Amino acid sequence: MNTLWRPRVLGAWQVPATGPVILAVNHAHNIDGPMLMGTAPRPVHFLIKKEAFIGPLDPFLTGIGQVKVDRSTADRTAVTNALGVLENGGVLGIFPEGTRGGGDFSSIRAGLAYFAVRSGAPIVPVAVLGSERGGRLIPALPPLRSRFDIVFGEPFDPGDGSGRRTRKALDEATVRIQERLTAHLENAKRLSGR
């Protein structure tokens, strides 16, 4: 990442050095995941749509520990594998919006709350800023040597302290998560000057 772009990492010290943690990342461009993987202070295992596991990318993504997920169904294998990452004290990366979009956390899915409440792992909000526009040479990628800001926020527990894992508890946790992620994104823009 450092050879093609100019990433600036802010707040990486907020990622716990050990133990399970979930990185909740905004997603505006395909480069967001690789950018975070290349700059995070710990190895990250992302939930990645199964369609990305094609050709030579399949053994590569599998080899670096990425978790294949079928988004068309309740993929129990992916859920088990993702929980396994957390049970082993690893870092799970999740795009809470479920797919690329505005990257503003305006619509998040309940999966993030499920993983956090079920595992007890703290959530660290992450804003990847700078991937919003395409370059002249390769329109599908941001301009080469452009600046990216990867801003890590303060870890938090989205649960209500009761330990409940009911549908209502997960819905309430999702609301709390969305509020925290939206606030972090605004703060990240302020900190980075974007």
C-alpha cells in the first residue's frame, strides 16, 4: 500500500494489542479492505463475499485467513469460522453496511452486533478516507500516490450489560453501533482534515 498510495494511520494505538477484537470499517471502494489489511497494527481476517474467491484470488485469500461468506443465505460455516477467529484471539474485520456504498454507515446490518454480543469482543470503529474517487490511469482505483487516512477509534462494547442475545437486544445493539460508527466517521473527517 505504501508503494502505490500514501496511507496515513491515525489512532492505531487504540486497537487492543491482544485478544479478540472486531474492526468495523466503512466501505466506499474495493480498496478499503486491502488498505486496512496493509496498515492495521494486527493481522485482520475479513468476511468477504464468496464471489471474490475466484481464480488465483481463491488460494491467496484463503491462505491469508480471509473468511468466505455466501450473502444469499444464512451462511453457518462463515459464522462459525468468523467466531473461531475471535475465539482464537484474532481480529475480525467487518463492513457493517454489508456491501460497498456511500461509506457513511447510514445503513448497517445486524451481523456486526451478533458477532460482538456473541463473542464479547470489543468493536473498534475504523474510517478509511480517500478512496472516493477514481484515477485517470486506472479509473477503478484511486489515483496513484494519493493520500489515504485510516483512522481507528476508541474500542467499545455495544451490549447493554445484560448478556442478552435476543432479537430485541441485537436490534438495540445495532442502533448503538450505528450511532458510534457515525460519530467516529465525523470525528475521523475532522481529525484528517477531510
